[in-house]
Amino acid sequence: MEAPHVSGSLIVLVGPPGAGKSTYARRHFPTGCLCLDDYRQMATDDAADQSATPTAAQIQNLLLDARLARGLTTVVDSTNVLPHVRAGLLARARYYQRPAVAILFNLPLAICQARNTARARQVPQDVVRELHQMTPTAEQLAAEGFTSIRTVGFHAPARL
């Protein structure tokens, strides 16, 4: 799937751990990707250190504002399953008069858990389950005010 967007958009990846958000971001957006894990890693030498999230969010917001003010396409690569987090991102997009695109990763829980298990830095399975349950629908994202919603799903291979 091509990564459709208008130049200068805020692109918000939405989905649980193991859904493929970071892989998708690296494949489709070689620059302009903001990731809380990276900023937690920089602040504490541990990307999983959730106590560093407030600091990581400040770094992300500073860079997000700088990029949106310049009209640069910017991707926010984190779970973004919490409504208040998305509301904050949408408010920034509105402030800078930028389109806000949500890319919703709509995959079965079992696939997210299997992918998570294969990762070097695993998220606890109960957290994956909880964040999967919190993932909004495309309809919810549209009601929140995203300009466009794209869905990335899993298609099982055809059986012969």
C-alpha cells in the first residue's frame, strides 16, 4: 500500500504494539518520523522506560511544532490509542493548518502478540492486549476530526 498524504500533513500511526507501525514508517517515510521510543532511549538509554514518557513527549512536541510550522510532512510513530493523545495531535495540526491523516493498523490480536514475541524489545502481552482493545475504529477517528483515515490490515495468504 502506498502511503497517501498531502505534503505537509501530520500523519498519525494508530495501533497496538506489534501491529507493524514502525516497519511501515521506515518503509514509507524515510524522514520526518517522530517516535517516543527513540526519545525515551535518548533520555534514559532504555526505550522501554515508561517513566521517561513525559520527557519523550516534550521532545516529540518540540520537533512536531518545528516541522508543522515549516509545512513538513511529519509522522508520529507510537500507539496513539488514547483519545487525549490524538486530541493533542489534532489540535497541533489545526493550529498549524495542516491536514491530519490517521493510518489505522487493524490487525488481529494474535498477530500483534506473535510479532511482539519475535521482537528484541517485547511489550508485556497483557499490555498488548489492553492497547489492542483500546484501538479506535476508523469511524471514531473520522468523528475526532482526522482529514483522512487509511487502514492497514492483515490478509491471510490464500490456501491452495
